Amino acid sequence: MAIVRDAGLHEAIQAAGGVTELARRIGIAQPSVSNWDRVPADRVIAVEAATGVSRRRLRPDLYTGNLAAGRGSWPPALSARTLETMRIIGLAGWSGSGKTTLITRAIPILVGRGLRVSTVKHAHHGFELDHPGKDSFMHREAGASEVLISSARRFALLHELREEAEWDLPDLLAKLAPVDVVLVEGFKRDAFPKLEIHRAENGKPLLHLEDPHIVAVAADTPLPQARVPVIDLNDIEGVVDLLIDHAIPIEAAAARVRGG
């Protein structure tokens, strides 16, 4: 095995219990670390997920950007700027416009650019994540305020509001673990930046004409009447660039939502 010169990688190897175990955790066959300075960004992210060692410690040569500083030269392995603080951007659109489809296409690109992503989606009243007959369902039905379900692969916390008021977006965001970008679907009446998704076949009016917080529109047709920039809905790389450019810090979004 090659001598490990990078402190972050050495720390990750120790955390995993050796090079071979680290390779197994991230799904590669070769345990060599001699070309660590040339690995793609997704490999760095995989090591971070497998060991808990920050990507900024693993590859400080890549993760030195700052979104607030404006567009500059991006590290070629990332093709994006690393965010120094947790940021939020929303996606707004009528039902059937393709918000969820766009989010699922954007997430892999954001992750491939070296960014950690979480999502928040507003659902209809009374939605269920578990089903009658399941232990967790029976725990909640019996009156538990919270039910934490855990396994080797994931955990979920179910919180029953009972007679409490619905939580607002800032309170929900505070529950998230730190990431780089939070994509929000729903909460369309809240005052934070959003990308409008518009499909001509829906026959619905443009939302940004009534919502000053919509910063651009991703559409499948030209929109000469639009009052904000319009991008092709199928230009997913361009859409991701736009999402990154207009995402704002969580703290700023919370202040806007609460009228601060």
C-alpha cells in the first residue's frame, strides 16, 4: 500500500479500520490510495458518508469555494462551488408541472458536483408514512408523541402534532442535519427564492406574475410574457446552475418567512 500523505484520508482509513475495509464500504475493488489527488468528487463524498470525515478535510484542495463570493473559477472535479453555509431554494408549480421529476433529476447532479442535498416537501393533511398493523403505527395510535424507527440503513422520526399547530418552514428546516443545499417543494406562499416549473400542456397561468419571490421559470415552451429569466426545462445542468446561484442561507430564508 502506498504511504498515505493526506491527513484527512489517513483519518478516514483509521475510522474504517483499514484501506481494504474503506474500499469495501465505498464499493470499489482496489484498496490503493496512491491516486487520491485525482479521484472524482463522488468518490470523496462516498468516503465522507462511509467514515464521517468531512469532505473539506479529505480534499481541501477541492472544497475551498464560497457561494457568497460570487461566480469564480470552479474546481474541475466539482464543476460547482462548495457552499460555506446551508442554503435553501424552492420549486413551485401547479400540480402536474413536474416538480418532483425535476428534483429527482437535479439531486444526482448536485451530489456529483460535491454538494450534500436534503429535500423538504409539503404534503396533504393527514399523510401517513407507515400503515395499520405496523408496530410504529400502533405506537402512534396508542398516543406516543414521537416514534423513532431505526435500522442499519436509515432512521425516521414520526412526530404527532395532535392538537398543535402545523410547524412553519423555519422550524422544519431546523430539524435537518447540516447539508449544502435544501430543495423545498411546496410552501409556495412563503417568502424565499423559488424556481417556477411550467408546462404548457397544463394550461395554467404563470405563478411568478403574482409571486415576487420566484426568481426564474423552467419551462417547456418559450414565454415571451415572462417577467423573470426563462430556462429550458430539459436543460437540467442549467437548471442546477440556477438553483445554486439563487439559493440563500437558511438564516436569511427564515427571517424572510417570518417577516424579519
